[in-house]
Amino acid sequence: MDTDNSLAQSGVRPEIYPLTDEIWPSALAGKKIVERLIRNNYKYPVKHLMYTGAGHRVSSDIPVTSLASLAVHPLLDSKILSGGLPSENAHAIKDSFSEKVRFLRLFVTAQNE
């Protein structure tokens, strides 16, 4: 998918779409969620993970990182690009998994205190 053409067609300005998510501007959405939580005095720590060069499908359930840049639309049964470079998707998958484990350890520790 041609990222520049996709951005032009979507009307999303590149300066607010800094990552390579081909599905939607998830970095911007995540930023807005964090801002809203802070604005509403959310009582728990918030950490927004963003990975430059990674695409939409950053998940620990994808065993092969080259698959992270391709998805199948559940209704149309057609392949769609989700963006990202394999090496950056791999980094994001590994790091985000470590962050999930760290979060769960903190949560379990807090619950046991």
C-alpha cells in the first residue's frame, strides 16, 4: 500500500500519523486516550507504547513477524496491509510482550500487598 497516497486519500495529516499503521492512526488514538485519562484524573499509571516503524498488528500472538504486516478482513475475506517493517514489528512484539509481563507482575504484587 502506498502510504503517502493512503494518507492523502484519508485526509490525515502526516505530522499526526508518525508511525506506519496502515489500518488507522492508532498512535494518535492512543495519545488521545492517554490525554483523556490524565484529564479525568485516572488513578492508575498509564503508559502508551508506540513503536516507530511498526504496523497495526503488534501482538504477541503473531509467531512470524512478517505476518504482522498482513491481515485478512474478517467480513470481506480479503487481504489488507497493516504496515510496518518486519524488523520493527519484531521489536515491537518482543518489547510489548515484556511490557505486558511487567504490568502483570506489578498488578499481582500490588494485589498481594
